[in-house]
Amino acid sequence: MLFKELTIILIVSIFVSSCSGQGDFSSSEKVMSSSPIKHPAQEKCSVVVGAEQTNLYLPLLLNKKVGIVANHTSMINAVHLVDSLLKLKVNIKKVYSPEHGFRGNADAGEKVKSNVDAKTKLPIISLYGKNKKPTPEQLKGLEVIIFDIQDVGARFYTYISTMHYVMEACAENNIKFVVLDRPNPNGDYVDGPILENEFKSFVGMHQVPIVHGMTVGEYAQMINGEGWLAKGVKCNLEIIKLKNYTHKTIYELPIKPSPNLANMQAIYLYPSLCLFEGTPISVGRGTDRPFQVIGHPQLKTDFSFVPKPTQGAKEPLLKGETCYGLDLSGVEVKKELDLSYLIRFYNDYPDKEHFFNNFFNTLAGNATLQEQIKQGKTAQEINATWQKGLLEFKAKRKKYLLYDDFE
């Protein structure tokens, strides 16, 4: 009877994963704008994400009580993962949501409350704010948790921090943790300073560079393998790998991963521009080009923009003020952490004493970068100081790679 039930589910799963209809968990954030500039890479092919390969992970869910860590990016083609699995009679008990919420439309840093989904009546537990790690009560009765969220490959993008805490909770409560892997759009290089432990926070939990060059599945293996979970506990981890993917693959996200990363250009610029969040400079939140324009009212350039309240930026920095700066929406993005913009804006900003705020060192993962910029070091000089740490990290990283590397 068990074999017959499993066979029926697997046959139905093939149908569900090939569905092109709109699922019940559709998102207004679904379709991304196309990128005007292609990121330098060498391969482009049809990637099959982990979530699409239902035949590989449905046997792990059969007759199990299941939790899912998901958001608006957790799609099988045009159908949400939760929707698909419910149609396959998977016993989903709870859904856990990261920063930006289950629908992916909350502001960065905005408090997201736990609630109940109106369609399915499933409880949605927020893992952002004070409740970053599921409690034993919130996990009670579960046997398997699935993680399926699109990441962008930067240390301060908090979805990997959420994954860490869920892995830790699963290890402590004897729950299997399954990652449905997705590509890293910035997975074809590694760069930036390695985080120092004293600067550990939710926007940087591990001793990795700003651009780590790993998929979430590979990153989960590193978290487990390096003993980074509390007290060195090990999570019962399984990864559903990608098909047709290497770290040279160009992968354009079909859904924007958060409200202010609206297209591939913003995603490629994000690792370099996010450091501006530790300064008075606007990164374009509240415009139609967030993380593609940067500016401030006290600068003098020909280009300007005015931040206004928008979905995902209800109270943008410098709201209603004319900001002068740069439009990067058409530039070719370098395959490196580019400090040239940060150095230029520091040099041009009139009140240098107040250019860096308390958040900057947290984002940088050290106190050194701020001092190097103040000392007038060039981007090349600063980059040279990272190289020893990057070589050590790359050697460590190779142990956990699931796909051919870019080197």
C-alpha cells in the first residue's frame, strides 16, 4: 500500500511541477524587470532548481509532518511550493517566513508579524525581528523542514542567517532539514573582507567574505561542516541539487528576491552598494531604480533623483529631498566588490566626520575598512589586504561545493 501511495504521488508531482498556471500563493512581486547589462560569465543554460525536482524529495515527506521556510520566491514554475505540496497531499503544518515576509513586500528591517494564511489556514511564523530562531514550541510535532528561498550571494543578505537559525533549531529538536537549492546570481566570484567575530550580527553571522560564491545548499553544508551551529551541533541535512548549473552559469532570477532588488543590475550591484547603508548616502530606495542610483542633497552632479514612499520603502532615506549623484543602471558591473563608488562619495561628501554611521562596520564585518577609506587608501590597496583571507576562505569553500567552480 505504501509503494502504491508513493507511486501515485510521484506521478502527480510530475504533473504539478510542469504546471504553468498561477498558484494560490502568487505574488505581486513575481516578474522582475530585465537587466540592461549582462553580468560577465561564461555559460548560459536551462537550470532546473531543487523545488522542481519533486520526485527527489517527496519520498522524504511521505507520512511526515512538514514545516516549510518560504517566501514569494519559493516557486515551481508559476505555482508556489506550498500550493504544489498541498495538492500532493503533503501534510504541511506550518510555514516560516524570513525578512520581507511571506509575500516578500515588507521593507528592509520592517517588523513582520506571525499570522494565519487566509487561503490555507496554515500558521505563518515570522522569523524576523525578535523571533529569529524557531522555538521548540513552534517546531512541536514536526519531522521535516524544507528551506526554499532565493538568495543573492552577499553575506549581509539575511536569508542565509535565517537558514542558520532554522538549521540550529532542527539539530536541537531532531528534525530533518531539506534545502531545495537555487542558483546564486553572484556565484561566479568571491571577494571582500572576511567577517571578524566581534562584528557578528544578523547581517553577518559567519567568517566569510561579503561575496561568498556559494548556493544556499553549499552554504548550508559549510555551516554544518565548520561547526558554526551553537555548541557545534550537526543538522540532519539533505540538499536537493540543481541540474545544469555551475558557478560559471548566468542565471537571471524570474522573481525579484526582495522589494528593492528589482532587476539583475541591482542584484549585481548590491554587494558593492549595500555598504552605503552605513552612510548618509541614499541607494535609491523610494525610486524606480533602488540599488542602481546613489546620491545625497549635499553633492553636486548633473544627475539627481528624489526618494518617495513606495512599496518596500515606506520611509526611504532622504524622503522628498533632491539627491545628486550617479545613475549606475546602465554601467557594466565588474566581477568584484567595487569600492570605487564608496571612496568617491566619501571624498566628495563635505561632512566627512559624519559620513560613516554605527552600522557601517557591522556591514563591513570589521573596523578596518572604514579606517582605510579615511586614510585615503585606493580600492586596489584595500583589496590587496583581503587576499590572504580570501585564499584561506576559497580553500575552505571548495570542500563544500556541489557544482563545478568558476576557477
